[in-house]
Amino acid sequence: MKSVSLDAQFSDNDCIIKSEFIYRAEDVSFPSCHASTITEISGGLLAAWFGGTAERNKDVTIWVSRYEDGKWSLPVEVADGIQHKDKRYPCWNPVLFNTGKEILLFYKVGPSPSEWWGEMKTSNDNGHSWSRAYRLPEDIIGPVKNKPVMLPSGELLCPSSTEHDGWRVHMEITSDTGVSWERTAPLNEKNIDAIQPAILILPEGKILILCRSKQSQILTSWSENNGRSWSSLVPSGIPNPNSGLDAVTLKDGRHLLVYNHLKTGRNMLNVALSYNGLRWEAVLILENDSKGTEYSYPAVIQSSDGLVHITYTWNRKLIKHVVIDPSAIDTEPIISGNWPGM
């Protein structure tokens, strides 16, 4: 299955409102960082990521920073992988979600992605303080990289995946914000390596996911029953260099995707827009460095004022925050074509 060509990349800086680093390297104790997440809070934003000496090292923990009054606070450590006096594990891939009543912080703990488990903390004061860590039930990872979506039913749909038995995507659903859970069967066979789905909401209750893969392109699947069952994963035609992506359905009905428009490497980070999730139009280059600097693992949300906020890893040393005005991006309404079975 082919999408509209995305080869004609261009940079439309008119839509960029702000581009900044969340912190300065000299102001933090961790030399390496990765896998940021962002959510809106009352009066601002909250971002989190994992940081330490290097990914997989035992000293890697979860850090958060609040954006209030036009500036980011100094990062604060909020979760670690300490088990007891003589044992600790690295932390991985935090995911923030604001339920409207509390902030949920999901993250992973363990020696590697094939052995990690899910944990969760909550905050009732915009991320100033956090509850103790709760280990999620066996086989429940929580949202593995990208944000969950609250469905009209009140259920929280969490995009997840595992790596212990091949790369396999599944979805997790909680109706009580993390107390009880259900989990779907894997969406793909072991020979179709895919992980880390991002969720888009289509008309008439349909849901679409876009997944990182080892197939040199993004893979996609859809559901018509609130995420309980899914179509087979199929190629989207959008390149993917085995790197994380994220996407969001905008208030105007368009879908926005942040990804590396490459088949190999992570030295370019891009934005595309779609009216139907099937055909995509390239609209923005966020980063492009032929020398090989890594720009990766984006997270994206739309805040209540309509602006789009993107955070991403900048060369494994810093977390960057970019604000975009999507109303300044003019795209043609390409609406022809349907997903098979829809």
C-alpha cells in the first residue's frame, strides 16, 4: 500500500513559534538522555525523559521539567530502578498522560527491553510531587513509548509492544486509569518486526496506528471496535529507519506525524500531515545534519490553545522542544483512498 510521495521535503519555518532546549548540559548531572514525553498541565507543560551516563546503565533514571511562565524548570529526578540496597536497574521510556484529574507517569524498569516491566506513578499537583511507584500487572507494560488516548467510552487505550519474543505490537486498555487492565493479542507475527505504535483517531469511531519497524518503513493497522481487534499490519509507504515516531490527531481533523524521513540513520527529523491517515504530505524539516547528529524519538501533543508541541532527543545529550502553529501550515485536502476493510 502506497501513500502520497514524501520525497519533496521542504522547511516552512513560518509555522515554528519556538525552538529551544529544555535544559543546558552544564545544569544537569546526567550526560546522556533519550525518549522524551510531554503533556499539558494547568498553566503550562510537563516533559519527562530518561537520563544517566548512557542507555542501559543502572544509573539511568526518569527526569521531569515543568514549563511555566514561559520557561522550563531545572530537571528533577522522579523515578529510579532501585530494588533494594544491593540491586538496581535502569529506567526506560517514560510516558506522561493528563487525565484531567491527575498526571500519570508510565515508565519501564529492567536490564533491557526484552526483560523490562512496567511501573507507574501519579501526581496531583502538576508534577511537583509524585506517588510511590506501582508495578503494573504481569504482561502489562503500559504505553511503551507514545501517549495513550482517552476514548469516548472513558477507556484509556495504551499503545504497547514487547521485544522478548520477536518485536510484537499489542494494545492495553484500562477503564480506571491503571487499576485494572486488559490486553489484546499481538497484532503481528514474529517475522514482522514492529513496535512502539502511535494512535490516531479517525471519523466514525475508527482508530489507526503507525508503528516503528525493521521493514524500512512505517507499518500501520486499524480498529473499528475501540481497539479490541485490529487489522493486519501493512506498509504505509512512509520510510522508517528503525526509529521511534509519534503522531497526533489535530482538532481540525488533520493528522500530524513526526518521524525520521530516512531508511537508515537518524540525522533528519520531519513533520508530515494527512487528512485521512492514508495519504501524507511533507510539510516541515525540523532537523537535518549530513554529519550524522542524531535527532530521534519525538513526542507530540496539541495543547488547548491549538499549538503543537514536539519534544525529541538531540544527539543523546539534550531534549529539544519545538512549538508549531498548525494553522500556518497549508495542506491540500487529499481525501481519496480508503484502508482495506473500512
